[in-house]
Amino acid sequence: MSRIPARGVIVVSALLLLLSIFAPRAALGQGVLININPSEQVILPRPIIIYPPYHPHPIPMPIPESTYKIKELEVNAKISEQIAKVQVSQSFVNTGSRPMEVCFVFPLPYDGAVDQLTLLIDGKEHAAKLLPATEARHMYEEIVRKNRDPALLEWMGNGLFKTSVFPVPAGAERKVTLRYSQLCRKSDGATDFLFPLSTAKYTSHPVESVKFNIAIDSQVDIKNVNSPSHSIEIKRPDDKHAMISYSASNTVPTSDFRLLYDVGKGQVGATVLSYKHDDEDGFFLLLASPEIKSDESDRPKKTVVFVVDRSGSMSGEKMEQAKGAAKFVLNNLHEGDLFNVIAFDSEVESWKPELQKYNDETRKAALGFIEGIYAGGSTNIDGALAAAMKPLKDNSRPNIVLFLTDGLPTVGEQNESKIIANSKEYNKLRARIFTFGVGYDLNSRLLDKLAGENYGQSEYVRPNENIESRVSALYKRISAPVLSDLTIKWDVEGLKSEDGSAVSRVYPKESRDLFAGEQLVIVGRYKKPGDAKVVISGHVGDKDKKDMKFDFPAKLVDKSDDQGKSFIEKLWAVRRVGEILDQLDLKGKNEELVKELVTLATKHGILTPYTSFMADENSSTHDVTYNYREAGRRLESLAETDGEIGVEQRAFKGGLRKANQALASDRIYAADAEAKDEAAGNKPAAAPVARFGFEKSDAGSGGLAGPGSLPSSSVRAKLTLGSASSRFGGQVAANGKSVNLEPSEAAKAVTNVRVIGSKTFYRRGDKWVDSAVTEAQEKQPIKIERYSKDYFDLAAKKSSEVAKYMTFDEPVIVAIDGKAYTF
């Protein structure tokens, strides 16, 4: 350690802000300052923790003598043939009262992958030394021993680089620019770009501005581009280039930034990634996308029917926004498409009795009809569905029905089950019905069933959201179908007929289409590993009205060597939880499904309104009977189909079913200052910051994520501190019973649940317990003295795969290779 300056070390991952699950957003930042003066012992800085009032033993964190904040951070990278050239610029400010003498330390994405490294400080180049994993381990160990702080163990096993010392006067700002080349790993045909973010837990302020700009340059066509960690924006100027961006301000990313992409030839590109870590069935992720089409004439023809509710409750701004949505759809049809517009209240009125061919003349006429729609009357949902389906005659092209309503059925058939049955009877040609529920005065379960039984999906537009932007965002995604009625078949080498299906529990379950410029993200499980052939088939455009098939090789691994692809299991678990909730909602209570819901939620930290009690530190993950019973009691709230509680529940489960990132409780956001006041019982929040649910972007949400459209289809989870709205808080009448869904449980999750890598930890009393630890193991774990030789040997086992689970300041019990350890 003689080579390390005497005053301090800053450990900065160039992106920032891993969300510390313990802290409010306003108290986090990026970087670590370690004082290694031999005469002082200072643990790594921690964000200020605002404990909810229920917490029996708040643990004050020491305030470091020297603090700093990251002001701006920008990452620019260009990836060509697996080589990434990365430039990281960040400005940080010494917020302490005395000068700092620091050196800059950067954990490598993975050991041995980085070279050609340059460091500039305020434009002046400084020497930087690459440390291999072995030398970096010794450095980490000495700092951890000296400061009695395990935080740095997170990066043990990886290499790092450090610079010479440089000063930062009190109040001064320094800009650090880092340039390096990185060899990206390639697995299963996908190039994997990884950027470390997780040093962000250890600093005193948030990063004000975060920007990512990544350019991919390929000699062959780029097919799938996907981030399992962040909601990115993708632009595709042509087949061989892609531009990826991500930005945030005063917010906290929750994991290292990861980007996957593959290249290849053919009309549909597809990649399969697999993950298997034990004797249970493995997990796979299939990414599929059609080739980029630049010629509008190549687009297949389709039929679109826009159905808009004009009942009295739609009057005013809602009606104007609905008209705007209809106009947007009309103005974005293509020559040769068929279309119609239907308006309904007590009566149902069609613009034309038959479908019309789209051209400039029919477009103008239909726009005139839309202008003449005025709100008034009741709501005849069944009649509107019949009118929308009746003129559909041609099943050789995609048939799309956009159905927008803000009310309950009050005229005509009003029974929920009969309306669903009638819709299936009307829908002779397997038309896709996309429902838009506007506001809270509607039957959300009815709309979910309508979409689910008719090959579409449901969307919910809350009172403060814009109808036009939500409808237009979805239509942009579905306006150019390339492969319709898509099916996927798996042929695994050595699989016998008596072995059953090659894959199971595949999500999404519904009939699938592929759209131009988008990407299909499918997850599932497999029983037999080995080499496989995957066949994607479906109807391609109007190309002689033929079915087309595309096949490609895949490998389903027997056992994964590391946890690099554990996100596949988590993504599957999130979608499976959404599917379970959907089945319980639409088909009624099922004890086996409730048990599976609790098991998945516990293991993966996917806290729902129905399982959030697991965040209570006095509960037990092993009290199976109570957990199932409590979850079943709370699931009775699904009986609520209208009002805010009904809509929010359907939006929540829909977000889970369509998630494209592994959303779990590591996406918990602590809200702003208003939420802190609310949790403390003070003035109510000015805005509804607390919701167990999915917050959609203005553009909407969806299950398809891909080039050019991912931001508008992204879904991000929010579990936040309490608010005035308490969307799942208070008492809900369900089947004549009162069901408590405490808003404070969201706050408990902030302090009592931690998701690290593939593991979930729960605070239980004065310790943290890995959800994989059995009841017997929890009673008699293997005790290891902190900072002993055995402690560091265990941390070094399988490099960072184990070390990252040992970063707790408080006692922890963790399962490693079937054994439970405590330290």
C-alpha cells in the first residue's frame, strides 16, 4: 500500500448511482472516498438514511470529514467488431471544508478486458496504472481491514486502475476524463457491453446529469439490440449502424449498465441466451427482430378499425384528445390499407357500413367524420364491438381494432361474461383488439379480458395522462406488421417424445406478431439442455400470401459458469408473477398459484401489493402457512374492477407481464422530500409519489422493445414511500371484506429489502438473511470472523460472484454453494 497516497482514494465507476435500497433519492451520489491515513480509521461514506417512523432501531451512519458530489457524468462509446472505445467524463465537487488529496480508482468491467487507458484531469494527462485482479485484491483487502468496512469487496476479483495523487481544494470542481478500449465478450452470438455503475452507493449527493451515448458500427447487419438493465432509446439510421442513448437527472440507476446486440443476415434476426444454475429447469431469452425496411411499398397491408367512446363522460378535453388520437391513426395509414371509424354511446354509428381503402380522398372524409363526433349518451360496449367486427372479411392481412372507452357498459348487454363471450363470437378472423381504458370509472377486468381473449393487450390512460400520446405511441409500434400469427418451435438434440415439450412457461403467451423496427422479447424455461434448432414461422406481409419459416441454431446450456446471465431468470420470474396475477384476476382464486406467487416474490424480491408484507423485518420467509394465507387475503382486492384501485391493479399486472428489464425490488425508488414528510405523518405529498405499480412513460407501455421504439414502450417499476394518493393503501372492499394494503409497506421495502446480483436479502431483526437460506441453516450457520483470513478467502471464492454478497455493514447470513455463512 505504500504506492497509495496518504490522504485518500476516490473509487469512481464512471456511470454512477447504483440505487442504495436504503436511501432517498435526494441523498445518493456516485463515488467513494477512502481516507487511508495510518492514524485515522474512516469507513466509506454512506448516504443519509431517512428511516420511516416505524423502524425500531435506526442506525446512524457516520458523516465523513471529506465529502464530494458528482455534478455531471457522460459516457460516450463506439463499438466495432467487439472492440469498444469508451470515453467517460465526470465533474465532481469537493463539498467538504478542507482540501482532498486523492487518487482515482476505476473497477474494470471484467479483468483483462481493458487497455489503452488515458486519464485527463481538467485537460491535463495523469499517469494511470492497471492493476490485475490479484494485485487489486490485496489493495481491497488492506483498505477493508484498515477501515473495518466491507464495501469494497464488491469489486474484488476484478482488475482496476488507479492514478497518481492530485488535489481538490475545498469547494473546487474537477473534471476527470477517462478513455479506454475494451474487448467486449461474446456469448451465444450476442456481443455484451458492460459498464460498471455500482460505486455510486458511496457518496453524499446525487449526480445531477447522466448521459450515455453508444454507437454500434458493424460490417454486417445489426439485428437485435437490447439492454437488460436500462430503458434505452435506439435509433437505426441503416442496417449496419445503431445509436443507443440513455439519460437521467437526479435519479439513481440500479445496476451496472449492460447492452447486448447481435448481427447476421436474413429477413428475421434471432438470438437465444440461456441460463441454468442448478438441477431445476433452465431459463432462456429469445430476441427476434425483422430486418429494417426503408421502402414504404414493402410494408404489408392491414385493416384498422378505430372505435371511440362518445358517451357523456367523454365530454371536454377527453373528447378532444380522443379525436386527436383518431386523427393520428388516420394520418399514418398507408395506401392499400383498409379502415373504418366507429363512434358509440347509447347508439353505435359507423363512418361507413363497409371498410374503405385508404387514400387521400377517404382520409379527408374520415377526418370530417371525426370532427363531427360529440359526447353525449350512455355506453354500449357490446354493440360497438359487434359493429367493429362485422365488416372484417379478409384474414390474409392483420386486422387491428383500437377500442377506446372511459365507462362501464350501461346500454345493451351489460354482463361482463356475456360481453366477453360475444366478442369471441364476433371475432371470426382473430382480429387483435387493443383496449384503452380512460380514467377510473370503468371495468378494468372487462377490458383486460377483451384484450386477452382477442389476441391484443390492454392499456390504461390515467386522468392526468394524454390520450392522444398514449394511443399514437402504441399505434406507431403496431402500424407495420412484418410477421403475423407468429409461432416458435424448438427441436432439441436428443429430446424424445416421452420427454414432453422442449420448452415450457413461455411468456408472453398470447398470439404474437413482429413489427417493423421492433423486437420480440420472449422468455421461458427448458428441461433438456443441448444444441437446438429454433423455427420461427408466420405470415409475412402480402408476399404471395405465403407462410414463411426462419430457422437458426441455439444452445441451451447444461450449467452456467457464472451469474452473468442471471438476469434471464429474473426477467422470467417478473413475467411469471404478472401471468399468475392475470390468471388469479380473470379465473379466480387458485391455491397453487398463490403459493407460486409467494415463492417467486420471496426469492426474487418482486414485491407486489399482495406480497409486500415480506418486507416487514418481523415476518419470516419460512412461515409458509401465514405467507400463503396473507397473500390470499390481499388478493381478494382483485374483486375491485372499477375505480382507481381496480385500474391500478390491472396496470400493475400488465406492466409485469410486459416487462423487458428484470424489474424487482432493486428498482425501489425512495421518493422526494414530500414522501419523507408523508412517511413521518406530516403534510401530504403534493403529488401521488407512492404506488405499488408500473409508471408508464407518456408514450405508453408495451411488451415489444426494439430499434427505434424502446423508450416509448419501456416500463419501469416504482415502489416508493407513502403518499397522499396511497394507490394500494387503506382499506379496499373485496367480496364484502375489508382488505388492508398498507402504504407504509412500500417504505418498509426501501429499508428492509436488498437485491444484490441474483440474490434477495431481507432484514430480519438485527441481521440480513439471504432468501435462499433454509430455516435449519438460519439457526446454525457457519460463523466466520469478519476481516479474518477465512473471511477474505471466502470473498475471493469464485471472485466477485461471492464477494458482492459480503458488502453488508450489519450481520448477514448468505447461502453459498449450499452452505449458509454468517459474518
